[in-house]
Amino acid sequence: MSYYIAPRFLDKLAVHITKNYLALPNVKAPLILGIHGRKGEGKSFQCDLVFERMGLEAVYMSAGELESPDAGDPGRLIRLRYREAGELVKVRGKMAVLLINDFDAGAGRVDQFTQYTVNTQLVHGTLMNIADNPTNVQLPGSYDAEPTQRIPIILTGNDFSTLYAPLTRDGRMDKFFWEPDRDDRVGIVSGIFEIDQVAQRDIEQLVDHFPDQSIDFFGALRSRLYDEQIRRLIDDVGLDRISQRVVNSTEKPPEFRRPDFSLPHLLEVGAAMVREQKRLQELRLVEEYNQTIKNRGLGEIKMTPDPEPEPARSYSGRPSSTRLTSEIVGEVNRILGQGQRLGIEVVDDRRFKMNSWSCYGMFEGDGAAAIAALETCLNEHQKDYIRLVGIRDRQRVTETIVHRPAYNHAG
């Protein structure tokens, strides 16, 4: 099976990796390439395909290795893996890279409640130091006089705005936002179904029918098609004997015929998966078990088109705003009146799809200050989403969108 490599992805990685192995005159190339974008778009898999295509060696790390009960261990591990990649260059005579997957999940600070540990600081500091001194990477407690082989570092993640800003500056990190266009999506999905001989026209219609789904949706869709045959195998063998039949069995492995890959069947199975996604997003069973959240009355509060609404009252009882509706001010009063902290969060249209909000301000008890800040936020972020968050005991109990960009109201 030959998988599709997006030309833009291949070009970006090939140039970055090769550039770091060349002695360009008076040019300081960023050592790190940060590949970020929406979840499930195949960032890591595309990296693997590029590495295979270029015939280079890759040393891998994951976000789970960036934390440890012992301070300093993750930073030391990064240095160790970096030097390991350097040894591969010397021993095998090939280019090598260090790839850290989902870096923001292990080192990013999503909001003010994300724990920022010593190891998180040391991981950022280690990568900054390596980026500044790529040929002098030493392990703690030892010193090697021989220069270290320069190794390009690839970081993948969803939102790199959560990282320590000095690490992401242009001299250290080159950024690449990966968002496959329609041609990329069609090419990648064609590779997924290539062995099944699905017609190209059907692939295009399938991709166009689910335009908001990530790439991994289509891989999961292909896997779902075999569920019926697996279910029949379990029924034939018996639920109590399926383990012996599948694991360490003396019989030959079960055979599966080609499922129905017709376009109508693909669309039917895909629609069922989308319904499950919506149930997951809408059900939120925790609200059924937590009365505080259950009674919060979440919903979207819209701005009034009337330029001069009736003045509303703030939590302290003083007139608060001639711009906000009484519903918005009432929500502010309700959150603060229940002894909760009030957070104002903003996000642009791109990060809204990834649910990556930024904190604009936090307030406690002072309704007038909160409302004034909300007015200012609305003036400064007219093209962004804005929401109010109620927080009690470091737990979010309310999330209410109070403003959406005007262009999202079309239709």
C-alpha cells in the first residue's frame, strides 16, 4: 500500500531537515520545526512517511515522557535522545531527526489552572539551550570535548500558543501550520482505501460529504466496515471460546472477505459515526451527576442590536453598562453572586475549532470591574469568540458564549 504524502508537508520537512545538515554561509537555521494544527489530521503519520521517503533515521519521544516525579529527568532524556540520534548519523551514515509527538500536551500551559512544574520549565529550557548550541549538547555530570552532531528537532502538537514564548521565537523554531486542503484530503483518503479499489469519484464524494471531519475519521470508517464480519465470527465461535480461537490458536487465522465499499454504504457508516460524535459532545453526563452544573442553565447570550438598551445593574448594585444586554449582565451577576470566580476568555475562528481559548481576565466579587472588562474585551475582539466562565474550587461549572464573530451569523 502506498500512502499519499502532501506536497506542502514533504517540502517543508525536506527543506528544514536538509537545511540543518548544510553549512550555509553566515546563515543560522532554526533547529526546531513546530508542526501544529487540528487533531487527527495526520501530522505524525505524514512525518513518518516523509522520513521513510527520505531514507533517514528517526528517534521518537512522546508527551508522556516530558514529566517525571524526579526533577530533571525529562530534560536529561531529551539530551540523551538527541545524542542518540547523533550517533545514528555517525554509525549508519544517514541523516537523523528527533521527533517529539504531541509536545504541547506535555509541556503546554492550557489555562491558569494547568500545573506548571519544574520539569516543564526544564524541558523548555533544555530545548532552548539545544537550539542555541546544537553542537554542544552535554549530559548532566559528564563533558565530551568532541562536538555533538547537529540534529534537527521536529515537534508536533495542536496549539503551540500554549508553549513558553521564547522557545517558539523565529530564531529557534520554524512554524508550520498543517491544515490539509481538499486535494490533500482526497489524496490521503485515496491512499487509505487504495487496497480496496474504491473509485476515485467515490473518494471525492466521500470527502466532500464529510468536509469537517479530520483525516483519522476516514481511517476509522474503513475499520468500522469490518465490524459486521467480526461480530459474525464471535457468534460462530462463541463468546466463551473467542479468546482461544484468536490467541495462540493452532487453527489458521480467520479470513475476512471484502466488505461493502460502495459509496452509499460508506456514507451510511460515516453518518453513524458522526451521530456518535454529536452524542459525545452533547450528552455530558457529568451534568446529570453534579447538581451545581446541572442547574447552571448554559446557553449562548447574544448581543442586542439596540445601541441604547435599558441600563442594567451590576453585582454591587450600581448602573453597569449601556452596551451589554440585561441577560449578559445578569449572567455576570449570577456567577459572582454565587461566590464563583468569573473568567473572560477569547479565541479566534481558527483556534475555536480546536477549542483552544485564551484567558482575558479573572474577577471575584467586583461586578462593576468585570462588566467594564467585558465591554473592553468586546471592543477589542469583535472578530473573535468571547465566553464567560464560572469557576468554583478550581472547577469550571459554567461556560457561556456571549459573542460570536459577525461573519459566523450568516444564514
